[in-house]
Amino acid sequence: MSKRSEELYLGDMLDHGRRAHAKMSGVSREHFYANEDLQIILMHHIRIVGEAASKVSAAVREQHPEIPWAEVAGMRHRIVHNYYEINTAILWTVASERLPDLIAALEAFTPPEPPSA
């Protein structure tokens, strides 16, 4: 089994964070609440961001306390394990308010193009 590099996990977080944010560009809260397909797409990207965050080493997490590592991984856990209780309002808040901050924080120290897998 191959071991992925830390940069790839950080790159996944950044890439899927950007993809989720792009899907939400110009979307109103009302449209989001009414669009199940958009909600599913957003959950997919956020799940990947959280899974990748859980794979980042403790050393890197300690070096970057500006990233809410536990919250990011916890959101993935809620989507996967509590799928029957997904709160659309929380999903909206994550996408519209939290993702831009996460993306900016990741951009500050993540290589623009991580090495290929």
C-alpha cells in the first residue's frame, strides 16, 4: 500500500474546499435549501476536506493552529455517520462563511500545485 504525502492531503483539502466554494458562488440561501443536488455535491466536497484533514500529521496540525482541524474532521464525521440528521442551515454556514476562511488559511502554506499521487 502506498503512503500519500502530506502535501497531497493538504492539496485535497484546498482543492475540494475551492470546488465546494465555487459551487456556492451566487447561490442564495433559499435556492440552496431547495436544491438537494447542490446539498449532496457540497456534502461530498466537505467530506473529502474532512477526511484529508484527518490524515494530516499532528506535527503539521500543531504548526498551523489557524486551521480548525478537529472541526473540519468532525464535519466529515457528522456527514458520514449522522447522515440522517444533516442540518441544512449548518451546511449553508460552513459553505458560505467557514470555507472562505479555511481556503485562505490553507493557501498561505499549501503549495499551489502539490506533487502528483
